[in-house]
Amino acid sequence: MNENESSGYWSGLITGVILGAAAALLLAPRKGEELREDLVEGASQLKERAGEWGGGAAATVAGKAHDVAETVAGKAHDVAGKAHNVAESVAGKAHDVAESVAGKASDLKVRSGDALDSARQALGSKASDAHDALAETVESAKEAASEIKESIEAKISGESDKTAKEES
């Protein structure tokens, strides 16, 4: 293996290690600040190891990896901030909707109570009117029955007088 092939091998190996470590750190369930610290620390350690492994090419790759790690950490921080803002916005809107629904429910309760009161009043009025009409009908029926009774009694009395006259 000549010097160019060796340099390419080490560059590829270091790049693979850096990308693997960065992926592992990004996928690990940690807080954003811890993740950024781990990325920066890992990049620094890698830079030191690259220097130990031999040469300027490794140091350059490690330096680039450090820069990439810092960039990724910054982007992760930005994304976390945006996610936090979106979560706060959604929570605020959910609160507003909940208040609106509660207000409408309260208004509906008041309106349904008013409608119920109106229905009770109307029903009470109709019941009273029906009672009065029934009382009048009963009174009229009594008067008619009394008149019929008197008429029947008069006919009976008239027929008995007629029969008594015929017998005499």
C-alpha cells in the first residue's frame, strides 16, 4: 500500500467512525444540551486520537468532524427551540378552544333553562285554560241534564194526569 492509499484508508476509517458516533449520539434518548456536549466531547476526543494515529490528514478529518458536530449540535438546538415554540403555540390554542367550548356550553345551558321555563309557563297556561274549558263543559252538561230531567218529569207528570183523567 502506498502513502495515498494509506491516507485514503485512514480518512475513510475515521470518517466512518465519526459518522457512526454522530449517528449513535443523535439517536440516543438524551436531552438536547447533553447531546450537544457529548457531540463536542466526542469530536474533541476523536481529534486527539486522530492526531495520535498519525498525521495531518487524520487531524484535518477530525477537525472537520468537530466542525460538523458543532454544526449538528447547533441545528439540533434550533430544532428543539422551534419544537418548543410549536408546542407552546398548540397548547395556547388548545386552551383557547377549551375556553370557547366551555363558554358556549354555559351559554347553551342558560338558553336551554330559559326555553324550559318558557315551556313550563306555556304548559301551565294551557293546562289552566283546559281546566277552565272543562269546568264550563261540565257545568253546561249539568244544566242540559237538569233541563232534560225536568222535561222528562213534565212529560211523565203530564201523562199521569192524562191517564188519571181518562180513568175517571
